[in-house]
Amino acid sequence: MQELNYDENSTVLNHKDDVISFKCELQENLQKAMKEFVEEHPNWDQYRILQAAIAGFLMQKGFQNRDLTRLYIGNMFSMNFKD
């Protein structure tokens, strides 16, 4: 199975944002599904998927933050918000 690439995705991040890298192990089924999704949707990558998933999860759990909302919407709709 191909390992995740941990380089930062500059199309999603604002230049002023801090990037914190972390290593995480994924179950094989989840990694396979993510790989298949990226192959079928070339405008998505693993960073965009993970950022959208984490931001969406936090928003669903009631965490309200304008920057988080911008990140989520930006990832879901390929938008880059400038201040």
C-alpha cells in the first residue's frame, strides 16, 4: 500500500497560516478508499480530504470558529479565502 505523502498543500493553505504536520496511521480500508477517491477526483488530495474531514467533524460537534468554517468551505468547494 502506498504511504501518504506529508508535504504541505499550498493551494489550500493561506500563506499566513501555520502548518503543523502530524503522522497518523490509517486503517488499510480507509487508506484504500481515500486513494481510490483521489484517483477518481483529481482535484482532491489527501490533505484536502483530511482537513475537510477534521473541520467538518469539529463543526458537527459544535466548535464554532470563523477560520475553521473558512477552511471547511474552502476545502469542500476549492475556494481560497483571502482576508
